[in-house]
Amino acid sequence: MHGPYYRVGDSPEVVRKILESGELWGSAPRNIFQSDFPKVKAFAGHLPSGESGFEFETEVAPDDGCHPDKPTWSGIPNRAGVWTDGAYARINVRVVRQTVI
């Protein structure tokens, strides 16, 4: 397994869907790491204390060449364990910790 990784800022409804499906989805990045390709995005490491979010692990290694603190998983070109579904990339994850503040 690869990880731990974490996400913050997702709504409780989105986190509930991730817990139920075991899938994490991502769209094309729009900020400093802008891309035309959809990518699942996260932070490397453990969920910091005092943050609302979730920590996860996955069987899929992050993209080669991504920022070491901000791993991504892109489905273009499709690679084992990453699926592209329209404007979204998705990977299977196992949530290991969740905190709601």
C-alpha cells in the first residue's frame, strides 16, 4: 500500500461517498499545478491534528514527477489502478482516519 496521504476541505457529503464507494475522484487542477488532464489530488503524510479531513492509503503509486508533498494520480494515459470517467480521474482508496471539526 502507498500512503499515508490526506485530504482537507471536502464536504461531509463527499467524504461519506468516498467511505461508501472506496473511490476518490479528482478533476483537472486549476491552480498553480494547472493541467488539462483530470487528476486525483492529495497531500503526502498524516492528516494534521486540528484539521477536518481524512487520511487514506491506496494500492496505486502517485504519478511520476509530481510534487513530493502534493501527490497526484492522473488517468491520462490510462494506467493500472487509475480510471478516467469523463472529466474525472479516480482511484480506489482505504480511509484509515477521518476527523470532523
